[in-house]
Amino acid sequence: MTARVLVIDDEEDLRALLKEALTDAGYTVADAATGDEGIALYRASPADLVITDVLMPKKVGLETIMELKRDFPDAKVIAISGGFNRRTDSDSTLAKTLGVDRTLSKPFSPETLLRVVREVLEEQASA
């Protein structure tokens, strides 16, 4: 069975690149431009993995993560941000505190994205 991935990011170009890389790797991908839209999509059809940007207008990624984890504690989440470049970054620490499975610092390569996605999904399968 093909894993379903939900991408939530306000940057249309990045969303399209992520969707293309994931689709080319064989994943089924849904995408949303806002946290609210992403949560609505997840409620309608839960994904195996959520990839969300941390810094977005309206409902920011951390709020999106908190709501997802509150309502769906087993949701697998990768948080992405240009702000994770320093190991002491408070957003990265907070994201880990909220229970995300991984963080990725922008920019990242498609290969890095796919490796991290595989790792999280494999951890889920073996749990």
C-alpha cells in the first residue's frame, strides 16, 4: 500500500517541489497552503505522514502541529523551516517538545527529504 503524505506550506513553489519529489518516489500526496486547510484535509482523510512548514501566515506551523497532535496523538509529523539552522533554535526545540518526528532545515535536497520520509514511515511500520 502506498503511503499518503500531506504537505502543508504557504510557499506554492516549495509545495509543488515537495509534491513532485514525493509523487515521483511513489507516495500519494495531498497539499494545503494553510494550517487550517491542512487540518481539514487530515480530518477528512488522515495521512500516514504530515510535512508542515513552521513559519506560515494565519495559523502558524507550530499551532498546526499542536492541534494535530492534540486531536491525533499518533500523527507522524516532519516540521520544516529555514529557522532550524542552529541546534539551539527555540523553534526546533519547541517542535521536538510538541512531538514531531523530525525537523528539516531549509534548504534541503530531495534526497534528504526522501530519506527522512522513509525513516519516519519505517519507524511507524515497526512500532
